[in-house]
Amino acid sequence: MSAPSLSETLGPPPFRFEPRPARIRAAAFSRFFRLLATGLVAAIGTWMHSLWAAGKLAPAGASNAMALGWPLAAFAVVAITWWFIQTSKTTLTPEALHQSWMWDKKMELHELAYAKLIRVRGLEWLIAPRLYVRTLLGKFAVFYTADKAMLEEFERLVVELKSFRNFR
């Protein structure tokens, strides 16, 4: 038997969690929410185009290029957010939680100190349930899911972590 490492002798023991199945990957947002986002982006784009076609988007005397700069930049931000809503995936493995987003989020499970599932029961189809997690050092992240199996694993993770860390 080998001697314990320095990280094993200092601080609390690492949390271990085995999801079932061992690797789950699911959409972060529900189909309805993604369709709603698509409708909103299309409506904003249509509205901006109608303003431009009516000559109301640009101040009098301004060139189209100058007048469209800020509105197009704002629309680009909306469109990029829409893209990430459509493509964002949450992954749970025995090692970590990961969510693809503009800036990917990753949290190592062995570092977890606290987890709380935040959801509006009955409205999961609209408001994605989210798992708020915090490490022993205070780093935190929020992971979304629209998948029933992932949600069940999030619930199990919260119960097991609470029991493991003996929080009340």
C-alpha cells in the first residue's frame, strides 16, 4: 500500500459520483425554448428589416453603412446567443460536469462542496432546470438540462453530495 498523497491528507476527501449510464450528454434547453428563441430572433430580424426598408432605421442624412452598424451589431449578439441556445449540450461523467456555451463551463466532481437543483415544477418545458454547484474553494457554476434522465441524475447527485458532505 502506498502512502497517501499530500492532497489526500489535507482537506476533506474528494466526492465520487457514478452517473447511470457512465456518460450522459443532453440538450441544455428544451425544444420549446429553442423554438421560442428562434421565433424571437426571426421577429427581431423581420422588424429590423421593415424599419430599414421604411427608412426609419437610419437618422436623416446618415449613410446606410453608418446607420446599420449598431443595429447589426446588436442583432449579431442576439443571433450568436440564439446559436448557443440551439447547440448547448450538458455532459455528466464520473469525473466532471461540462456544458458547451459561449465559454464552456466545466466543474470537476471531486471538488464539489455544494449542489442545489433549481427548477419550476411543471414548467420544465419552458424554464430549463439548472444545477447550481460550488467547489470547496468557492468557485461556482450553473448547468442547465432539458433531459429527464439528466435531471434524475442531477437530483441523485444533489442527494449524494449532501449526504457525503453532511450539510444540513
